[in-house]
Amino acid sequence: MSDLLPLFLNLTGRAVLLVGGGRVATAKLQQLLAAGARVRVVAPEISEEILSTTSQVQLARRPFVPSDLDGVWLVVAAATRPVNREVAAVAETRRVFVNAVDDPANASAFLSGVVRRDGVTLAISTSGDAPALTALLREAFDALLPRDLARWVLRARAERVVWRREGVPMEARKPRLLAALNDLYRSPEGARQTGTDVDVAQGVSPAVPWLNLPEDSWL
């Protein structure tokens, strides 16, 4: 398989087909609803959890048929492999991407492990081949993110306003942002918000190695 192109999709108000009505489909439904999608669920058997969302989704208690793909932007196939294969074959002819849950052979799109915090979203994928590893990496990155990430986001937004006003070229922005983020920790107040008691007592900024200049990867 070629390298995947990571994308973040805006599904708000857009039609998405979910094929399957079991436990896995129930979990995927919650993700789709959180993204604001208009979801239609098609399956012969549908879980009670999905049935309880009838005010938010359209339900069809029957097998998948090709016309179910009419007007949809994305398909999530969370059924048996034969059904997933059928869905993928029809979707291919219509140029609709398919996420086939734990079934990479029938997928053209892969959902990822996601960390969302303070306006930042990180997505981790193993191309559907190692979902347990994806989950572990998601937890690891979540633990590594700074506790005061919201301050980073606010500073980055403020710096971007200045860059646009002053016409700062793209290649100069990363080093400037790196310096601005380091400035957050150079004051006693900055150390107090993010450092240990020892750091604060000694007037030392928290040790964040990848925020220390120079950093070649940012230049």
C-alpha cells in the first residue's frame, strides 16, 4: 500500500452511511454524530443503543443495497467481511470513500486514534493494520502534551495575527513561534504554571527539550 494522505474531514451536515448495527457500529456512530454528520444506519439487526438515537439518525432495518450510497459523502462499513466487501465494491464505482472497521482489505479510508485538547487535534494511524498500537500511541501522545497547551494555542493565534500583518514569510514563522513559546516559560509566573516546585524555587523554566533553541527541525 502507498503512503496514506492524512486528512481532517468536515462532516457537519453531510450525509454518511453506516452499514452495521452491532457493538462496533454503535461506537462509530458516536464518532460520526460528534462530527456533526447526518447518519443513516442500515443493518438487519440494530442494537438498542443505536435504536435509542432515532431522533438523530435515520434507520433502515434491512440488508445493504447499492442505492443506500445515493448522496453520501462517506461510508463506514461495520458489518461482516462479505457485507463490507460488497459495500466497498459498490462504493468504488461511485467514488465514495469507505472506512471498513478492522477490515483494511475493504477500506479506502482509515479512522485514526484521536487526541483532542484545547483546540488541538492529533490523529494516529497504522493504516488499519495494528489498531491496538494506534490506541497505545494515542494514550502516549496524550500524556506527552503539555498541561498548559491552551496557552500555546492562544500564543500561536496571537503570533499569526502579527505575522499576517507584517507579511512574515512562511519559512520564518516556525522559528518565531518556537521563540514565542519559550518566552512563556522564562518568567516566574510561566514557571509557576507549568514547572515543579523545585523549578519555581530555583527560578528555572520547565525542561521541555524540544522547545529549546536552536532546533534544526524547526528551521
